[in-house]
Amino acid sequence: MIRGRRFVFSLVLIAGGVCLLALGAAQGQAAEVMQKAVRVCLECIGIG
């Protein structure tokens, strides 16, 4: 019984994560995250 609940709970969390990921991608957040990552990387090696 507990194993079944754990499986359902895992599926709900995965589905929620996929929905939020799709929502962020639809809003163009992926490009903004990439720009921030590039900025941080360039600052770490001393170029930016």
C-alpha cells in the first residue's frame, strides 16, 4: 500500500515539474537563464 502511494506521489511531482518547465520555456525564461549563466561563467574566469 505504501509503495503504491509513493509511486503516485512521485508521478505527481514529476508531472508538476514537467508542467512548470514547459511554462518557463513558453515564457522565454530559458534564454534569460542562459544569459545569466554565461555572465557568471565569464566573471569566474575573469573576462566579464
